Amino acid sequence: MSRVEPVLVLAAAPLLLFPRGLLPWVGLGLIALGWALRGLATGRWLVRTPLDRPIAILLVMTFVGLYVSVDRTLSLPKLYGILLGFAVYYVTVAQVTSARPPKVVEVDGAREPLEVSTPGRGPAEAFTPGQEPASGAPASTLPSPIGKGAGGLSSTPFYLAVAVLIAGLIAVLGTGLVGTEWSLTKYPLLKPVYSMLPKLIHGMRASGASVPGFNPNELGGSLAFLLPLPLGIFLGAPLRWWSRVGLGIVVLLGLGLLVLSASRSGAAALGVAVLILLIWRWRRAGLALLAVLAIGLGVIFVRNQNGVIRFLLTVDVANPAWNEVTLSGRTEIWERARYAIEDFPYTGVGLNTFPVVVDNLYPFFTIFSESPITHAHNIFLQTAIDLGLGGLLGFVGLCALVAQAGWRAYRRLGGDARFGRPAQAAIVGLLAGLLAYLVFGITDAITLGAKPSVLLWVMAGLVVSAGGQESGARRRGTRDGDRETEDGDRESGSERRWLANDPHALIPNPHPSSPIPHPLIPKRSTAVVRFILGVVWEMYWMIAYFLVAMGLLVVAVRVSGWVP
């Protein structure tokens, strides 16, 4: 029954992304039903992940933003999108990681969870350290480090989730091709191409305003964070020819649609992601290309500084003609966003109510448009406007934790026979895509709760699942038998016994969750640096909790009707 949950969440997605009447409640009911069925079938009612803390903060501040909203018809669709994103994230983690606990064997009087992995298959029967592999068994039939804690990472669901993301990219390509209201003013040379494209989707709604189709900038931003995944697999994974051809076609179609979208922010974000992939795949060539680009862009910037800034920071307004706003208009949008954050630091102005609040409290002087500016054109400013400063800290902390999980995942999967290079390529592509989302968010925004953001939560769930989790004992380094090696690194007792008893071990560190010395920090001072960073990290979350508490206090004062 646990496999029914993703089907129910998939059925709930259109009900929450396109809310009409009571349909969103039906969608939420389907999500709750899937959660109950998984809990009854596996006993995993709660899936603990490293993102629990920031997600809890975002969830609380989402409802705070809903309460203070001046127009809940604008806020409720965004609320449904955020709740769907959270559900998609936890379903991804629950399905990609194994629900059953690892088998336990006795090792020197201690009970250790060990599993056997074989290429192309999930965890199999238990492996006793010191036991010789069966005749004919592949050398990769080794105790897998994946499978510790609440369950192991399953290869089939992992690659299935990657396929779902690529299918989502194909869906974005199809809907974008027939439903985007193209900008005809940016590149007049493309007008003949636009005229040949069919327009099958009409009458979209964005933040309460009627628009003729999908925003081409949002399409460009979606392509920017989705394309690095197939591109990373294409560049770094050993594939059969038909798989490589298929991925190549998808990438080329995506690049073509990105050109048609004329999204400068999307092109810049994808360019950063592609550069990272090239450096990962061909380090010297990638770094040389980076140096050439840096020099070339520097020369262009010096020779025509005003032109470069104007090109990058011109805004498209969501009206039927997709008119452009000048550089002063972009800075004015950011200035109005700053005013709103200063006036409403703890609660934000209300979920997805930026256009209404700005028009009434902070009207524009240089921007004239029939339709409202729907967001602040910066993901960090927009998050603070929607969710307050507490929500902003939760969002930034979530990004940091996903990056940390991605680094662990890359090291972890490279040492496991079931995954290896293809999974590493997928992880690098996922991380490059998430970075592209943030780069795009510097000058534009796909806000939390927007329709494309659902795929971002699938990406985050995959990265976190692959990165695994450290138990409290391992984080503190208190597991019985731990010791320091001659190089000063901590080595767990189970790791030492695993290496000593298995003559076929080829992985020097089967537990990537053990402390990783920084290459620029002396190994003897790693513990001190880690302690200082840990203190700073906890202080960061204490500040976030304080801001959330202040937001809740403001809500409590409003509910009680008491004003000091």
C-alpha cells in the first residue's frame, strides 16, 4: 500500500495547482489518505530528514502569511502549491529510501546493520563480515554503506524519480511550446518563428490578474533549473547510444525553447549551471573556458557598462504586450520590496499579495502597466515579503542543508556499486539545477508555491535521500569502538571491522558521513572549526525561531484584538 502514496499525490497535484471550488480540499484529502496508507503499511508515519527544521519554519510562516493576507483569493492558491511541494518532498524521500530496516549481524559482540548490494538490484540478504563471497559472485557484492539508519537508498526508485523529473521537463517543453505568450519586442528577428507556433492554451491567471498565456520568463527559469539534470547525465554517465540520443534531443529542444523565451535571467542561470557541469566533467577545459568567459565579459562590461546593466536588469511586465520596464523600474521594484519588509518584518505583507500591497501602500512612479507587478523579481526579497524574515531564514537554511546533502550524496554514491558514475552525474545535475534556480532568483523569481516549484521539491527530495542522514551518535562520534587514525581522522569501530574482515573491500571509506577534513584547514584544527561552525549554525536557527515567535506573537495580538 505504500506504493499507492505517490499515485495519490500525483492525482492531487492538478487539484491543488489549478484550484476550483472544493477541489483543493479533495487534493489535500488524497495526500492525507496516501500518508495514512503508508503509515499503516510500513509503520513509517514520520519520515525524518535534514530539512525538517526549515520546512517546519516555512510551514508555520505560510499560515502566518495567510492570516495577515488582505486578499485570501490570492493567497490560497499559493498556500496549496506550498503544501503540495512539502508533500512531494516527503513522498520522494519515503519512496526513494527503503522502508524496511537493515538486517543486523553480530560483529565482535556488537550489533551492526549490514546489507549486500548487487548491481541492478536493491538490498539483498545479509552479509556476515569475514565470510567469503559465494563462487561466481561479483566483486561488488559487498556490505553497502547505504542502508544505515532508517533504511537504505533504493536504486530503482532513485532512477525512477530521475525519469519523472525528465518527464516533467518534457511536459514543460510541450506546454510551454503551445501555451506561452511570447515576447515580440525583445528579439524582432524571432517573430516569424513565433508566428508558426500553435497557441492552444489561453486565458491564464497570475496573482489574480488575467494573462494571455504562460510568462516566457517563468518558462525560461523553469528550463534553467530542469535542463542541467539531463545534461549532467548526458555528459557524465556511461549510456547506451539510444539513451544518449534521447537525452541529447531533450536538451537541444530545451535550449531552443529557452532562446524563444528570450529570458535573460534564465539564460544566465543555465549558463552558470552548464559551466559547473563542464568543470566537473573536464576540469582543465572547464576552468580554461571560465577564464576566457571572465575576461571576455570583463572587457565587454568595461567598454559598455551601462548597456550591460540595462540588458541584464530590464524587466518584462505581465501584460498582453509584455512591455518592458527600464533599469530604474527594476531598482524601484526592489526598493518597494525593501519598504514592505521594513514595515512588516515579522509576518510579511501576506502570502502572494505583493501586487495589491504595493499598489496601495508603495505605488510605483516610473512603472506604468495595465497589469500588476506580481512579485519582487528576487527570490529572497519575495520570500521575506510573503513569509517574513523568519521564513527567509528558513529558506536560506533549507538551501544550505540541500547543498550539504548534495556533497554527501556525491561522495556516497561514488563508492557504492549499485550507483557509481550515473548516480553521481545525476546528483551533479540536480545540484547545478538547484543553483541555477537561485541564480535565476537574483533578478527574477519562481516563488514558493508556484507551479514549476513542485519539481524543485522532487529534486530536493532526491538529493537529501541520496545524501543520507547521520545518526545522533555518529554526529557526536560516540559510537563504541571509534578511534582516530594516524592522520587524525575519526574512524568508527564498525568501519574498521568492516575493512578488516572483508578482503574484497575496495572503498577506502565506506561511511561518507564521518567527518571530512577541509583541504584548507589543518587536520588537527578541524574539530575546533567544526565546533565553531556548529555554534554559529545553531545561533542562526535560534534567530530564525525568534523571528517566527515574533510573527506568531503579532498574529496572537491581532486575534485577541489587544493593541498595546
